[in-house]
Amino acid sequence: MWVALALWLALTPAAACDREHTLEEAARILAEDGRGVMTFDPRENLRITDETGPAGTDPSRCPTGTARRSFRASGDFQTTDPAGAATMVDHSRLMYGLALIGRAYQEDDAAGLTHHGRSIRVFRRLFPPGITITLALEAARPNVELAGVTDCLPYRPPAESPTPSIY
């Protein structure tokens, strides 16, 4: 049984990478993951900027024929006490990390910063498809900020409708 599980784990990424993933697919996963992580814990003042739809397509800093999309959210802990908020940062660091790991993200240990009352962590979803999420927790409001972006992925702009001929 353990051998079968090890083989499945070893082959799953390869199977997921045998086709080209689309920007639409990555954007859908990013929006689902961002909303799921931000709503698992009661939050005050939840604000979401979802740019994962076609209007949020951003080809800047991407190779020709590719683009990326983004998702941002922020919210506050249910406490206004600075000492309580600093403690919430320490507790929430683990909870949010596990929530992202449970959604197939890996933490980039080299990119984070953590000390009492503040935590900035970077998570990467390697397959399918590439998504990077930066999670900032701090005692000052907004206490929780999540910023996600897809990799530059193949994108075909919608075809322009032909101009009607007058002849």
C-alpha cells in the first residue's frame, strides 16, 4: 500500500504537467483558493479585489501571448486590542499556512519574514498551474492581507468583432 501511495505521489505532478494550463484555469483556482482561505476564519471588514476575470488580464511583464491575473483580499481580526492582535498574528500564522498547504501550496521559506506581531509568508502552487500567494499578518489593521497572482500563462485575447461592411 505504501509503495502504491509513493508511486501515486511521484507521478501525480508529472501527469498534471503533461498539458498546457490556461490562464482561465489558473485564475479560477486562484479565486477559489483566495476566497476559501480568507473566509475560513471569521473576519471583520473583509475586502476582496478579484481580478481573475477577463477584465483583470495583465500582459505586462509577461512574454508575448501570455498574461497573468490577480486576487487581493484583506480583513481584520475581531479584536482592537494591540496585544490581542499580536497574539492573533502568531496563532493565525499556523492556521493560514495550513489552509494554503491543504490547497497544494508550498511555502518559500527564503522569502518570508516572521517576528512577534508580524508575519509575511510566500506560498507557491506548483501544479496545476503556477500561482504565488503572499500572506501578510500583522497587529496593525488590516490584520490579514492576501495577494495572489498567476504565472504568465497562454492567453488569447477575445477576437475583435469584424467591422460591418457598407458595400
